[in-house]
Amino acid sequence: MVRVALVLALACGCTAPSGDCARADLAPPPRAPAYALVASDYSSSAIGLLDTDGSVITAAWLDSGARPPGVVAALSGDVVLPTAPFAPCTVVLVDRFGTDVVSWLDPCGGEPVRGQLDVGRSLASNPHDVLRVGAAAWVTRYGVGLGAAADSIERGNDVVVVEGGRIARRIDLGALADDGETFARPDRMARIGPAGAEQVVVGLGRLSADFMRTGPGAVALVDPRTLEARLVPIAGLSGCGELDPIGEVVVVTCQGEAFGDAAARRARAGVVALGLDGAGGLVERAAFRAAEHPSLPVPTGPTIALAEDRWLTVAFGDIPAGTPDRALGIARGQAEVWLEAAPFTLGEGVYDAAHDLLLLPDAGASVIRRLRGDGTEREPIDATGCHGLPPREIARVAFP
């Protein structure tokens, strides 16, 4: 629901592309990128590539105005990157509601377009994440086909397993809603556990058809060998769709009530780290619950995991009230404000522990904010771009 609120807040503040970019044709960049960047005004999008220090290698490797050979579906304005790198030399784009296409692209000089797949068919599936599991790609489908039978591929509200360029199987998560009024709303995914015994954690929004009601917080734990899904409740929280893996835990951001007032959101918002227990389940390792910190802003995410018990999370501001976005540094259950920005402008970032470098897109200032892991700011990177689109999301690109 963070992106829904953000789109609504910015619907009247879009910036048109300038048209000054070189043709976005997926040409191999002059050097290997460390990160991919999504720039968007929620009408148009551009995919850029960044160096290890966050500087821009190319601002528009692909954009909504281009359809180079191999690209069947042009980019919409609602594009995100996967939670975790998919594979070496692969940039995966998740084109969400209304387009419902996943694209696999190569920034290393191979065939530029490795594949595109419509994961909607007749369903507005609204894919939210892609995760590599063995030789397959798992895709969460947030949308629900209300007119389809519960076991139909057009039902959505599931994880689909993609093999050989097609949907091979479906993991139905419909039974993981809390009652007849909400749906599971599977969101982000992460692997957890040792090789050969990995489990997949799936964040669950658990929202009603009109998005106005939020069920009790929970995630799903799925065994890749059996495709069996189990519900793991998260006590006292709700809206737990975002996941960020680090080390041996998965950090889960719970936004609270989707459209409640400030008090209702605070009562059920927080960030928790979950790890595997000895019995193959999940147990809470660390937590920050907003209700226990009434003087601090309420976290909404996105969240960046710095360590298993240290995180940066965003508390979105309020445009009419003039309340800024605030980035909260959380360590061992305590938090402090690290930086502020214009309302609804801080996006999903990434942390490189080897260089103690945190990259956080700031759409309001059109820069990439750079911090150390203790919250100290470094010089920002100008990310205005030739297309005039503000930066929204940064994710790591893997290499052999």
C-alpha cells in the first residue's frame, strides 16, 4: 500500500520526460554496473545503471519511450526491481498493475532481452516481486480475479512458478487470508535458511478488495520442495508485505492500517526480524513497534537492512500538513531520525557493507542520498537525468 498512497499523493505532480536522452536501446554500458535505478513520475519510467559509488553510468538504458528489438511490452509508469538480485548479468523488471509483465534483461553485452512474460493473461495480476528458486522464477501476484474459481490460474492472490518461459505451477495463498473479507495479497519474497534446506518467506498485505480493511499481520513460509505454504502470524502488527533479507534473518516491514488515522497506523506498524527456529518455523529475533515509541514517526517502509538488528526505514510525511519524509535509523529496538526530505519522495535503496555505503533515492531533490551505516551523510549524487524523471528505487546487480 505504500506505492498506492505514493501514486495518489503525486498524481498531479508528474514531470514529463525532456526528450534529450540518447536512444534507450539496451546497449551494453561502458563499464559493468553495480546497481540498477528506476526513475519514474508514475506515468513514464526509465531504467538507469549506476557505478559502485552510486554515480550514474547511463540514465536511460531503457525507458517508456523506447521499444528496442526483443521488447514486446514497453515500460509503464509502475515498474519496480526485485527484492534480491535474480542471477548474474540479469536485470529483472517487474511492470505492475495494468501491464503485468516481467522482463529479464542483460547488461553484460549478451542478448539484451532474455525474455518477457505476461503473468496476467485475462487477470490484472499486479505482480510485485520475482525470486529465483533453483532453476525457476517465482512471481508474486498481488491482484485477485474475483470471478475466477479458487483453483484457477486466473484467480491470482498467489505465487506462480515460471519454468521454460511459461507459468508451470501455481501456489495458491487464498487460504492465508484471515477471514472472508480480506485476501492474502502476496508482496515481496526472500529466501532463508541453508542451501538444500531453504525456505521462501512471502510478505502478505492481507487487504480487502477495496483496500480499506487490513487483516492481522503475517507472512507465508513456503517449502520449495513441496510448495506447501504455512501462515506465520506477526503479533500485534498488520500490513506486513515488505521483506528485506540479510544474514540469517528476513526483516519485515508492517505498515499498520492501510487507511486508518495516525493512531490506528501507529498501533499496528513496526519492523521485525524473523529467523528460522529449530523446528523449521520462524521466530522473532529483533523488533521495533511504533506503539512503544509514541514520540517517533510511524515507519511505513521502504526499509534497508544494514545488519540483522540494524535497519533504516522510511516514515512517509504528509503533503497537506507539510510533514516531511523521515528516514529512521533503528538499532536494537531504538530509533532516531537520520534525515528528512519532501513528503512522499524517499524511495527504496540499498546498502553495501563492504564500502559502508547506503544509497537512498530522493525524488524530491532528484538526487541519490549517500550515507554511512551510522547515518552520517556523504555528498549526494545528482540523479536528475536527461529524461527529467526523479529517482525512485535502487537495487543491486549481480555479476559472476
